[in-house]
Amino acid sequence: GLNTNVLRLALAKMREWDAEGKKLNVTAIGNKGLGFMQRAGANVVSHLVGLGDTPHLEKLIGPVKVQLDAYVRGEIDVLYMAFTRFINTMKQEPTLYQVLPLSGDLVGGEGNRWDYLYEPDAQAVIDDLLVRYVEAMIYQAVAENMASEQSARMVAMKSASDNAKNVISELKLVYNKARQASITKELSEIVGGAAAV
């Protein structure tokens, strides 16, 4: 259910954009995402599979850089990422987050203007910071998605263990009732046989 929820959210948004005539490029991270996007007929421009249990930034940079370069060249207008946000052990929610262009609440309004001296120059610093910011956002999303997956597995396994304990208790009760009925029947037969003699 965890992957299905986030992929369903992404597919609904993709269909909405497709209906508006927008061209979509997809980067898939993980086997489930790649398989789903290929079955959905999405234009997968880059992908990454086989992440393991721990996300590594150097593995994520390549597929993400394809989208960043497309944004810089003006081939895409907006960059979104869909992931499962980890809230707590019992709650994870599918999220669609706009990475680029930065939203106004992150950048600050008109009243938040500061005059700094940049070395080497403002454009070079901002460009480098933007790349690091996007890499950090992607890494955080992958880490939260992995935490959500582990949490969902833990909850599912606990539920399965609890269910197995309940089934064992119910089976013991049925077994004991059947055993007691068998003992009672044997005693009745013995008593009935002794009374006949």
C-alpha cells in the first residue's frame, strides 16, 4: 500500500498535466517506481534501481542531474518529486513537492531583501547552492521514503505476529474443546458399559 499510494498520487497529477497538454519527463528511483512508470507509459529519462538499505548521495546525483540540466536548459518549467513523507511509525503520507522553481515562501517576500557581497559573484554562488539544495531535498525524500517503508514493514510484521498469536490461541481453544469432548465421551462409554454389567 505504501508504494501504491504515492504512485497513485503521482499518476493522478501526471494525467492532470497530460490533459492540459504538458509534456512530462520522469526520473524513477527504485524498482517499483520504474516498473510502474514504464507500465503507465511515462517518458522515463533517467532511473536508479538497487539503492539498498541506505541511500547514498553519489548514486542519486546522476539521475537527478538529468532533470536539473533539463531545467537549466529550459526544457522543463517545473520540477516535482513524489515521495512518502515519514511522519511517525504509524503514519506516512504520500507527498508531491515542487522542487524547482523555488516557491516564494522559501525564498522570502519583498521585505526580506539583504545586500551581501558574494565571492566570486552572486550568480555562481546561487547556482552552486541551488544544486546542493536540490540534492539535499532529493536525499531527504529518498531517506524519508526508506524510513516509511521500514516502518510500514515493521507494522505489517507486528500485525502478522499478533494475528498468528490470536490464531494459535483460537486453535488451542478448539483443540481443548475437542479433547474434552472426546474424554467426556469415553467416560460416558465406560460408565455406560459398567452400568450394563
